[in-house]
Amino acid sequence: MEKLEEDMKPRLIGEPYLRKPTETSRQRYSFGIYECQYCGKEFEAITKDIKKGHTKSCGCQRGKGNPTHGLRNNKFYKTWNAMRGRCINPKDKSYKNYGGRGITVCDEWMDVANFVDWCEETYPNIKGYSLDRIDNDKGYSPDNCTWSDKTTQAINQRMQKNNTSGYVGVTYYKKNNKWVANIRINKILKQLGSFKTKEEAVQTRDNYIIENNLPHKLSKDYKKE
């Protein structure tokens, strides 16, 4: 990576401080107030981004030169930028489902170079695979991320807010006063039966997953939003 010229490096004003990027974030990062050496404007930035040379100015130089040291053209840059945005930018359309519920990006991956290094070492190079979190209630980090296809990601999704039974794949049909168990496999919805009690429906679905060695989560593994 090219080295940022020291005389144009943003100048720290005062002392760095720790704060959360947003009110709902769980992790705190070191921030500082800096003076832009290009235009003199004061701005706030993560200290690591300044030290690594990933932030060169207040933004006035955006589009001038190469502030990402060539990584903007890396195939994993868009993945990093989207991941970071939905976790720390309240204006991001997906923020409410990520940063808004405490999903964060680990300190190591706030540096795009570290993220790209991890991707290049682990990416399976299989069409249709994208970044996925192993535990959907934890943030983005090397220990909690993998690559998977859309089917696996759909299986790993959280229970939706509009779920009224408290269990995935179990629905109450008022017309016949029955609880119905179903499961989606390869985009096809398979009905497993109708039952008098919710518990019977849940147990039938769980048993079907176990007996057929399916990758789906069991009912106890889901957490409602």
C-alpha cells in the first residue's frame, strides 16, 4: 500500500476518545477530531482509519486520487462497504436490521485491508456464495463469518416479527382448528401434517429435520426479532 504523505495527513486536535458509532452499537471505537490539511475543515474520524491512511481528508478529496490505496477495485470492497454501512450508518436502508439491533463490525474488519485479506484466504470461489454470519445475533468477525449460498442463509434467518405461533414452520388454521407443520426444501413448501396441538406440530417438524439430516434449524434454535 502507498504511504500517505505525512505533511497532508489529517492533524489530530486534542485527545482521542472512545464512543459507539451509533446509540445502539455494542462496541466502542477510538475517534478523534481532525483538521483536514487540504481545506482546513475540522471533522471526526476513527483514529485507526487515519493511522492506516484509509481516511486522508474530511471528504473534500473524495474522487481525487485513490483514498483506498487500490482496494476500491478489489472484488471484496463492495462487500466490506455494504457490511460496514448497514452496521454503523443509521441512514442505510438495512441499518434497522443490523446496527439498529446491535450487530457490529469487529475492530479488525473496520480496516478494509484486513477484511480483504480474510476474504482472499477463505472465499470458496463458488458462484452464488456470499458473506454470512454463523450466529445471526452476533456481529461480523472472522470467528462468526463464513461463505454460504442463499438457501443456507435463508435457513439461518431469524424468526420474523409477524410470526404468531412462536415457532418457524408452524401455523394455526382457524377454519379447521388445527396446527399445521411445514418445511421449505429447495424452494418447495412441504406440508408435514395437521395436529390438535402446537407442540405436536413443532415436534413433528423437528423430528423430520433430524431424521432426514436437513440443515434447517430446530425450533429451539430460533430467536424471535
